[in-house]
Amino acid sequence: MSPRPNPMPRRYRWRTNVFHGPLMTLATVLCGSISLAVSLIDKQGRAQHRIARIWARTLVFLTGCSLTVRGRENLRKAPVAVYASNHTSYMDTPVVFAALPFQFRILARKELWPIPFIGWYLGRSGQIPIDTRNPRATLSSLGVGVKALRSGMPLFVFPEGGRTPNGELQNFLSGAAYLAIRAQVPLVPIALSGVYDLLPIHTRHLYSGELTLTAGEPIQTTGMTVRQTDELTGMLRAAIHELTGQPQSASEQTEVSLA
């Protein structure tokens, strides 16, 4: 995939405004409405998750991108795990839902919950809001996540806490590692590529190309304690960094936080 041009050619802006944007909005409204209706009888969230996968695959299709999943075998090595990925774009979530072949729950910023249809789905389907600015609320959300893992539900986390402003891997918060250690489940590193060029932060125009989700070898946490959360966070970041193929900077450090 060629780098995203700057400035964006007019034909791409026109295509997003006239074709991609309206159809993606329609798909979101339609799938969100169906999911809300189904939530009245779907207490386990299975049907809602299937609808979310249809929505995600539809959005990826409408972008005109191809999606390749590498390391599929690593997605099936544990029945329950914490899956953690770099966060590059608003399109990361549709790509993840389209690619992961099982039901899971996500930890997402609570700012998404007020968004019509998307927020309604998040609330009704049992996704877990997290407020990184409120340590007490963050610990409460992590506790809910640990309970979900122990009940047999995989979790997905963006450990950077927000989208990258430049396409490079940012500092990691330690919530993903904390969850995996507390529940004693593997931590699976995932790298997304091509999604930043598709729709980076602070833009609304799409640049279609090849998207890739690469799953790395699960990191085992058996026997680890919460005192090793920072160590595991560093291992996770290093694994995702290697999967992205980005050059390693000597000044890169892991941010320590329970968010």
C-alpha cells in the first residue's frame, strides 16, 4: 500500500463524501437499530456480536480495502485471552470485529458511549467503558474485565489508550497486562497495518488500500503477579512493535498506569 498522499487528491475526497460516508453511515444506523431490537431478547450478546461482525465486514467492504489476517493459529491457541493491538484509526474497531473469529468484549473509552447507535450498541452488548482520567473508575472497569475473563469471555484492548497521531506506536498503559495477570490468561499481541493510511486521526477522507491484522504468539502469564504488570506491559509493547515492523527507538519507554 502506498503512503497516504498529503494533500488528499480531490477524487478521494469526492468519493468519501458522495459514496463511502453516506453508505457507511447507513450501514451503522441499520445494524445499530437491528442490534438494539435484538438486545431485548439476546441476553448473552451472541446475536448482537454477529450483527457487529456483519456491520464491520460491511464497512471494510465499503472502504474498498482488502483485509488479510496473518497468524490465525495464534488466535485459537487459548479459549480465553486478552487481545491487545496498536490503535491507529477509527477504522481499527471494524477491522478487529471483521477479523477475529470468536465472540469477545472490548474495553473502550467511555467517550464513545454517548455516540448514537455505536454507543447504544456498546452499552446494550456488554462492552466495558473505561475512564483513563479517573483512577477509581478505571480500577472498577478493570475489575469488571477480570470477572468477564474468569467467566470465559475473551477481551480486546487498545493499550495505547487512544489513536496514534503519527502512525507510530505510542506509550502503553498497563491495563491489558493487569487484566491478563489477574485472570491468569494469555496476552495475545496484535498489529494492525494499513489502517492508519486508510483513516488517520483528524481526517474524514478515506484512502483505500491493503489492510493487515497480524496476531503474534500468545504471551503466557501463568504464575505472574500484579507486581510484574510493568514487565508484561513492556513485553507486550515489544511484541507488537516487532509485528508492526517499525524501527525501534532507544528513547521509547513504556508508560506505567493502571488504565
